[in-house]
Amino acid sequence: MFTLAHLSDPHLSPMPRPRLRELMGKRAVGYFNWRTNRGAHHSVDSLSALVANMKSRGFDHLAVTGDLVNLGLPDEYGLAHRFLESLGPGDRVSMVPGNHDAYVRGTALLHIDMWKDYIAADEPSEKSGIAGTAFPYLRRRGDLAIIGLSTAIPTAPFLATGKLGKAQLLEFERLLKIAKDEHRFRVVLIHHPPVGRHSPHEVLTDAKAFCAAVAREGAELVLHGHKHKALLHKIIGPDGSVNVVGVPSASNPGSHPERGGAYNVYRIGGRTGAWSCEMESYGFAPDGGGIRKIRNVKLI
């Protein structure tokens, strides 16, 4: 039995104080939003409590699906690196970036170098380096094949869309096939949800192409963030439905049952053609009763 934990969208705080010259364009809009609205939904104390609870349960590997930073300020990437180190070493933690991690063009690729231990493929030859990034990557852990994708692109103010691009999609499909031939349980990490109904300003623009790749080659589990709520959808694959699971923001202390800070644990066993996967969700109870198990779902 392999235990995979999953958290997302910590939006780390306190945010480093921006310099006046850094508050231009999209950052100015984002900073105003943080000070008047968004900042109230992310608590460093809640995040610390959730991470401590997750560590106390133990896991073999951890998936982090993006949005570690907020405005793409240079100092935020160092803060995020220290957060990743607090979660575990790079060989036990796999992450993919979110739209906030590529918030503006000037710092859009900082995460590639600063978080490199957490996005490194098993072998240099498997790191595609497409479009100046390290994605997609393939990591083998136990019977799992973890495939990490980047949907993180800088966008205009008021937009939070994501894009994979043709080159990354082509390599993604190749890695799915490699992992299938190795008889591994394929876990795909992506920030933007590839299915479901979403507002035009926050969608994955090439979601149909992603789903088409999965329909051709299959996968066992897709994990995402971005929506700050618990979600469960399915994609039709060649051998049946593929579960697509979203987790709330890990730093949200809210009382909403779908949006309060939470993490998931997946217990994966079996073999090709007879895999099993059970999901347990732990988070802040709506009644303020601390962190507890809030759902248990047999996915496969």
C-alpha cells in the first residue's frame, strides 16, 4: 500500500512587503485585492496546523499542486522554497506551479530554478525542458508514476487562466504511455482543473486537448488545485473513468465545508487491471471543532 498526500494553494503569508516600483500593472490589482479581500482567506496559523496534522499521520509521498506565492514578488519565491523544505526533501515532495507562481512575466520562471529539487525528473533525459520549463516531468515512486505538468503562464489583470501548450501535451502523452508500459499507477499533477464548469477568466484553455490525451492513453488519478474547494470529476479513459480530484486551499480557515483548509490522503494498492485507491480528506470542521476526517471515498 502506497500513501500519497495532497495539498494545494497555500498562498503563503505574511506576504513580503512590496516595493513601490514592484506594484505595477497586474501586481497593483492583486495587491489591492489581497489587502481588501483575499488575504483574509489565508492564515499562516491554519496552514501550520494543517501541515502538522498531515505529518502526524505519515505518508510516503506528497503532491503540492501550486499557488505557493501571491503576486510573483522575487522575495516570495524564497519564502516558498523554505515552505517546501519544511514539507520534506525533494525526493519525497513533488510540486507543480499555479497561475500565481507565474503571476507576471518578469518572475514567471523563477520557480524553475528556486524549486528545482521538487520538480526534477528521475533522469535528466526525461526532463523535457519545453518552452524554457522543466515540464512535464516523470517521477517513479513505488508502483506510482507521478507526472507533473505546468499550466502556469503570466496573464493580463483579472485573468487566472492556464495553458499547457502543444509541445507539453505531446510529451505528456508520451510519458503516459511509458508509465503504462511499466505497469505503474499513473498520478497526474496539474494546477488548473481540466474538467468541470468554470468561469472563462480562470479556465485551462486547452483542457479539451488534455482530456483527449487521457482518453487515448489513460491515467489512474488526476490531482489539481486552483478552485479552493473540494471537487471530484471524471474523465473517460480507454479502460474506464479517471478520477479528477481537487482540494481546497491549505491555508483557508473558513467554515464552508468545501472551502475550509484541507488535505487529501490516497491509499493506493493492487496492480495493473486491479488497482485500488481510497481517498481520505482531513480539514477544518465547519463547526470550528479543529481538524478531523471530513470524508472517505473509494475511488477505485
